[in-house]
Amino acid sequence: MEAELTVLGPERLEACLALDRRSLGGLWSASQWQAELADPARPVLGLLHGEQLWALASGWLILDELHITALAVDPRCRRRGLGRRVLEGLLAEGHLRGAERATLEVASSNRAARGLYRALGFREAGIRRGYYRNGDDALIQWRNLRCRDPVPAQGTESPSEEFG
């Protein structure tokens, strides 16, 4: 079954809220999602199968950086490459809109997400101790969007050299 990658707007508020509850435990309120979906500087991409939202990725464009704020995949659809696909779409959209770098925070305990981000070329650049509600640390990750190769070779520049 193929899902269509599309930019989501305010008409998808209920679908985003439902996916947020199923996948992220209700990360954002309706008013927060409404603000995300209405602001052109906050792209939200989704994978739709008919009217069903299977995955989404959102970010904020701030100067020349894309700050990735959420990545959600329906628990019933995980391990099918949907997270990778929607995140690659968001990175491409950010680059088209002028972002040269992308950044995000990921829970140190979230091995699946860390593996995905590493596979997409993100590198750890710092840590925020006790950042999440449950006390988990957040690993700050960065990726250059300017290079042609979407995934830098392992062992190349360190985050401080690449993003400093």
C-alpha cells in the first residue's frame, strides 16, 4: 500500500491530533497543532493513505536552519520506512526553503529514532540533561543540508567542525 507525501494544512488538524495521541502520547494540544499547521514557516509533511494519516514530520524554519519539532508514525505502521520517508521529505522541503542545516533533539533512550537519524546523516553535537518529562536526556543532533550527498560518510567531520 502506497502513501502520498504531502504538505499538511489546517484542514488536517484532527488527523494530526489523533496521530500525535497514538504515536507520541499527546505531545501537543489542539492550539499548538493549529499554530503549526497554519504558519508557513513551520512546514508539516504527512504520509496519507486515503484520509488516514500514517506519519508526519514537522519543523520550524529559523533563518537558515530547520528545527525538527516532531516525527510521528502510527504504531500500527512502524518498521515500514515511513518515518524515514516523511523525514527525508521534510529535510528536502527545508532545503528548498533555504535551510542549510537541520537540528533536532532525541531522547537518549530512543534507540530506534537515534538509528534513523544517524542513517540520515545526523550527528550528535550536545546534550540537554533531564530535558524530557520522564527525566531522559536529550541528545542534540545536527545535519548539514548543503552537501549533495544526503548521508555523509561515517567518520567524517565531527559536529563541532561541521557546525561550529
